[in-house]
Amino acid sequence: SIVMQAIGSVMTYGMNLILEAFGTAQTVFGIYFKLQSFIFMPVFGMNNGLIPIVAYNFGAGYRERIVKVMKSSMAAAVVIMLAGLITAELIPEQLLLLFNASEQMLTIGVFALRVLSLCYIFAGVSIVASGLFQGLGKSVYSLVLSVIRQLVILIPAAYLLSLTGRLEAVWFSFPLAEIASLLVTLLYLKKTMRNLDEMIAHRT
């Protein structure tokens, strides 16, 4: 958990360095993160509740309950994320004005919010899967996913896109990182569910 929290700080620092060349883009990025918390925090809270439920049922050998809570949590996460996506796509200007955004910030921020909110489509499944892996004792999977989402893909992609000199291109590094993370999540998820019966049989 400590390492995963540190990764988030490193990502924010790295993105601010990249966005420094684009003036008020740093401020827009900061506003996005504040707005993002209203969407992500309920999912993270649900995820924190998911971990002990999965762990208990894993220890008790109740495979069906693990699968059921995983599916219901993913469905709830997708609904929450979809609500956030729709809101950001429909009223980005009003959201930015909550932070007294200037005209320049609105010019940059409306496009930024609409692109960055595309992450929500993919993030819900990855976050819930991360909690599932932790509950099943596969915390390394969660760490790998976090590193992929926030460092391995995001920072290099943002840097390379910044070389185009177009701020609009940099924002697309976030959806790209989420797509990559989702693909790895699905691979880990498939492997875990395929071996779940064996894991339950050999639990200690």
C-alpha cells in the first residue's frame, strides 16, 4: 500500500514537470484531480470493503461468493464511472467554473476534461480487480497494475506526446495508460479465475 501511494505521488510530480512547458496546463491538471476524487473515492471505498469480503470467502472456500461479489462490485464501479464520464462530457465548463477558472483555463480545460474522463470507462474494472487480487493474496498483481497505469505507460507516453508541442495530444496519454492497464488486468483476471479452485484447495 505504501509503494502504491508513492507511485501516485511520483506520477503527479512527473506529469507536472511535463506540463510545465504548457503554462496553465498544470492548474487544469490539478483541477482534474480534484474533480476525479469525487468519482474515484466511492469506487476506492467500495474496493476497500471488497478486499476483506473476498479474503474471508477465499479462506472459507466459497468460490461462488467470490465470483458474485466480484461481478456486483465491477458492475457498481462501471455505473459510478459512467456517471462521472457523462457529467464530464456534458458540463465540463460548469465543473471548471467551480474553481473560478479563467478564460484561458476554460479554453484548455474543457477539452482536457473530456479526454481525461475517457479513463473512467476502463478504470472501474481495473480498480475492482486490484481489490480482488489483494483479497486473494495476489497483491503483486495489484502493484504491477498500479505501476503500469501511473508510470510505465503514462509518463513515457505523456513525454513523447509533449514533443509534438500540442497540449491536446498529452492528455491522450491517460486513456492510453488505462487501456494498457485494462488489458493486463483482464489477463491477470483470466489467469486468477482459471486457477481459483486450485488456489482454494491449496490455501493455508
